[in-house]
Amino acid sequence: MAGNAPLADALWRAICYASVCQLHLRDNVTLRQPLAAEHVKEQPSGHWGTVPGAAWALSHVALAAGYLERDVDLVPLLGAGHAGVVQLSAAWVTGELGKLRPNFTPDADGLRCLSQSFPDVEGLGAEVTPALPAGSFLGGRLGGCLPFAQGAALDAPGRVVVPVIGDGECETPTTSASWLAHRTPGRSAVLPIVHVNGFRMGGPSLLGGLDDNELRSYFAGRWSTRCVTWSRAASPGGRCPRTSPRGTASMPSSGAGATRA
């Protein structure tokens, strides 16, 4: 899996770029011409904040799923609020979106069409949709991604469900209670990733104000947490950071995760 790091980085960059195009461009999506005012949307719609971290998590989970497909069914679920643009971008990059909506071919014309169509996207909309991979649950606003992941893992040997949760979502009562509820399913395999970008709707997030040791203490007990912080130096070639502040991953007894950038 270590050798997949450059592939994950390339996939992450492609998803982020396609997301920027959807949010801000209506033409010249490959930048073959100098960027001009007529190429930019006058009234952008959508949210950038969750894109880098959610795209980073989804890129690594997707590559891990391909690596492990003979041994385990790895199922990502996007729960971070307003991560629909990430889901659409990932589906466009992998060709899954083109299977559902043939106009969105995995080339420059398809990306232009997708950018011009966003946020409606031929009825798919700008939020996470169950019509595309990683969208079996409409995550975000109500905080239901973690309990849904726990339910999806029940009685499913060989399945690992990976909910990508926003730090704002972690402040909802549903998500907060679900960390303890994981004691009940017991044998279900759930690997939560919390994208700690430091913000929620309307202000800074509570988890974003904690340092790594405090984050580990918060999840301690049932969950063993690993914190991942990305910086310019951590990215191959010393280029731009991968996530927006940090993130954590957690698993029962042996692992959970949070990511920062």
C-alpha cells in the first residue's frame, strides 16, 4: 500500500481540481487559454471547505478498496456536510458519473459539461446522492452517517464501512451518541474518519480547537485514534497541503482516525 501514495496524491489532486471547476468555472476547464472573466461563474454555488479533506480520505479509501477487493468489501460513506461536489468529482474521474449521465464523459468536454451543469447536475444535485459511490446515505446535516455506517456493517462479514465525518457533524447529538452506541454492534467493522478542518456552519468547530493529544483523549476508551496532519512538506514534491487542517481515524479497540491539514 505504501507504493500507492503517489497514485493517491494524483487522484486527490484530480478530484480537487474537478471540484474547483464545478464551483467556479463555466468554460476553459483545462486552462488551455489565459483565464478570463467570461470563463468564471458570476455567482458560484457550493462549498469548498470540506473538499480537500474529504477528497483526500476518499482517494485513499478508493485505492485501498481496489487493493483489498478480494479480501474485504471496503465501503466509503460521505457524511461531511456539503461534500456532494467531492462525490461528483470522484465519480467523474473514475467514469462512474458517465455511466449514469452520459453527457459527463471523463474528458475535457465532460468536465466542461459538468461544470456548467453544477449545482443541478441533471437532477443529481449538489449534495451527496445515493445514486453514486460513497453516497449510500445522504450525510451531513443531521449527523446520521456514523450510525448508518454501524448499521451497514451489521451481519456483514468481510465488510468494512468507512464513514467520512465532518467535525461540525460531530457536534450533532446523533453522532455524539453513536460513538458509544458502537459498543452494541460489537463485531461490526467500522472505520470512521473525522475531517477536522476547524469549521462548521456558522463558525469554528469544537474539535478544531483541540490539539492531537486532546483529540485522542476525546475518542479514548472504545476507540484507538490516529491523527494525521498534512503540510506542504508532507505532500510529494513539497506542494500544496492535502487536507484542510487535520483528520482522525478510529476503529474499535485498534483504530479510528482524524485528519488535519
